[in-house]
Amino acid sequence: DSYAACQREVDNVWRDGPDWNARAIRNVARMGWFSSDRTIRQYAKEIWNVPV
């Protein structure tokens, strides 16, 4: 029930284009720093035990 209620809320926001766009922009703006190079280096070190 809670999933369906949340999905209905998302559907309502999506129908309001300007609100949806504003939320999407804020979401991207608040994202943390991501670097594929850093991620691969971290995986190599922590998961695959490759000396880096």
C-alpha cells in the first residue's frame, strides 16, 4: 500500500512539468562528486585487492 501511495505521488508530480523539472535539477545539483576513475581505483583496491 505504501509503495502504491508513493507511486501515485510521483505520478502527480510528473504531470506537473515545471515542478518535475525543478525537482530533477535540484536532485542533480545536490548529487555527490562522482568519478569513474576514482570508483575503478577504489574497486581495484578494496574488492579485487589489486595494488594501485
